[in-house]
Amino acid sequence: MTVPAEPADTETDHRVPSDALHAARAADEKLGENTVVLAMGHLLGVTDAFVITHGKNTRQVRTLVDEIERRVKEVSGRSPHAVEGLRDLHWVLMDYGDFLVHIFHEETRPYYDLEHLWGDAPRVTWSDSAPRPPSDA
């Protein structure tokens, strides 16, 4: 199942897999920071969405990986085709085929700045709640 990206583009119908939204919510529940979902299908052609988030330290990055994998498996029975970056936990890439999850260490995310690199990608509304204020811890 796919859901439309927001804001709606009148010329192109941007859709993302619903499991990408489950991944974003799982990251949010484990205190992933600045979680975004980008509709990538019309820009990239090889995947429909990016989920991007980060953790404050390597332990939290590992927790985010585990929770996202658990949640997507629970909801749809799917496991990632591949997971890269588990050794150093500074940038973990979870490849589900129709969507990719990028989980960064807080210090690594600004260096790659995927949101800026893919700035033309529509952002998808994935949460009904207001964003959580940044933590100082």
C-alpha cells in the first residue's frame, strides 16, 4: 500500500510505501531525531522513498535499527534485503527495496545532508502529532 506525499503535486502523483511510514513512526518512538520521509520515486527511479533519521550516539543508532526492523516485520512481515553500516553505526542503510532507511549518528548526518542533496523530493506527512522539541541530553 502506498500513501500520497504532502504537499500534493498537481502534475505528478508522488506515493510512498506505507511501510516507510511505519519505519518513520518506529524511529520517532525510539527518539529518532528530525525524522523525515522523502518521496523519491519520480527523482530516483530505483526506490519510492527515503526515511532519514538520526540518533545521539551509536547505542541509540543501533536501537533505532532494531526497532525499525522489528516494527516493519511486525506490520507487514518484511525484512530488509540488506543492512549496511552496522560495524561503526555512523550511517546505517536499511534497504527494503521500495524504500530505504538512513539512520545516522548525530555528528554524521550534517556531513551527508541528504535532505539538502535531495531537496526537490516532496516531504511526506507521516505523523499527526507536533514535532518533539530537540533534546539537550
